[in-house]
Amino acid sequence: MTDTAIEAAALGRSFRRRRTPALQDCSFRLPAGRVCALVGPNGAGKSTLLALAAGLLRPTEGTVTVLGHSPAAARERLAYVAQHKPLHPHLTVADTLCLGRELNPRRWDAAVAERVVAEGDLDPTAKIRTLSGGQRTRVALALALGKRPELLLLDEPMADVDPLARHQLTGTLLADAAEHGTTVVMSSHVVAELEHSCDFLLLLGAGRVRLAGPLDDLLAAHTLVTGRAGESLDPHTVVEARTTGRQLTALVRPAGPLGTALRTGIPSLEELVLAHLRSPDAPPLRLDTAREAAV
């Protein structure tokens, strides 16, 4: 067993048809047992990072280790659900679960896979090609959880699922992860929903790590301030500052006490993420490194 689920060191990946690397100088450490929100705009490198961790791509620079091994060596211990949910269209739901069992004979948990399917009222005899996008997502998640992985990689898993089903499936995922100590990395554009389901944040922007660390620590390291326009924010690190009329609103990393004229609050995850994305020149923050150095 290892206390690190994923560790990247100067990880990079380039593609011939892209002028800039999809990932570059990407370094972070994700402890085992965490539920990690992987966020960033389209083209930030989220899918590339998950494919590298799953062993579907090879780095063009740097390294990535998964559960203490290369992704290829750890493949049996991880599960990956891609955006397009690549299931065999001509198989039935029941046949798909049987295929999962045959491909994972040593780790297959039939009870959990069948429960995830049953909770969606899916007809076991229905063929995959007849299912809606949300129903195919449920089958893909059933396969992933049935594999009983130590690391679960999810690339926009709920993009085609309605809000109620998304809430139910997220609850199933989190309950299963808590029961078995599974590390989950979940990429999503619905940032507000991740705040109540994740305890670790990895924010990518333009292929680089912008924020990495325990979510509570990252939120505590930032302060949302409001005050009169022109109010000095020195000597604090300003992530973003906006002036509307006579009012100043800013997200800062305090370097000491804030002025008494400023009103302060703790930002939400969405406020934290959006401020960093709107300010690509703001200095990155990696609290995962700080935590490692303190051990």
C-alpha cells in the first residue's frame, strides 16, 4: 500500500496538431483516500492528465506514478471512465456486466455493479445502443465501481445526466469511496456541486497547475474582501481585483492583518476557481508541496 495515489513531476504531453503542449511542467501529489476535484476551462489539460494517469497516453516529458507504480503496472488497480463512455453498443446491460466480470476476475464486485444498474431501473436485457446518454453513464459507472478500484478516474462523468440522477449517482460514488477508501479524481464543469463532494482541489489552466492541495486549506489561504474603490491591498498577494462604481471586490492571499476598512469573508470554491481563471497571471499555489515538506 502507498499513501500517494498520483504523483506528477514536471509532467508534460504534446500533440503534433497543437502549437502549445496540452500539459507542461505539471507537478503535484494527490494523497490516497482523497476525493479530488479536477477543474479548469476547456483545453486546460484535464482529459490529457486523466489519460496519462490511466496509462492511455505516454508523457512527452516528466513522469507520473499511480499508486506507487507506473500507470501500466497499476492498471488492474484503477478504473477510468472517459467522456464518451466507450461501451459495446450491441451488448445488453447484463452482458456488459458479465464482460466486466470476465475482464476483472480477481477484483470484480458483482453486487455493487448490479446495484448501480438496478438503482437506475435499467432493463438488463436492453442493448447499450438503445440507452440514453445518462443511462449509458450509469452502466459505465457500474463497470468502474464493480472493478473495485483503489483509484477511480472520472472525466466529466455526469455531463449527460439530469440533475436528479447526477445527485443520486454522486451520492453512490461518494458512499462507495468512503466505505472502501477509494481515491476519486473527478473532472467537472459544475464547480458548485464539487464543493460538497470533494476534499482536494487540482486546478489546471493552460496546461499548468494553478492550485493544488486540500480544499479547506486552499480556501483558508484566500480571503474575499470588499471596500471602497482605491483602498490599498498592499502587501497582500492579489489574485483578482475588480472595481464597480465606488466598490472594490478582491480575492487576496493575506500577508498579515487586513485593513480595518475592508470587509472580509471566506470565498466559495466557485469564487476561488473563477478568480484564478480570470487572472491567469496570478501566482500559483501548491499546498500539497507544503504538506509534504512538513512531514
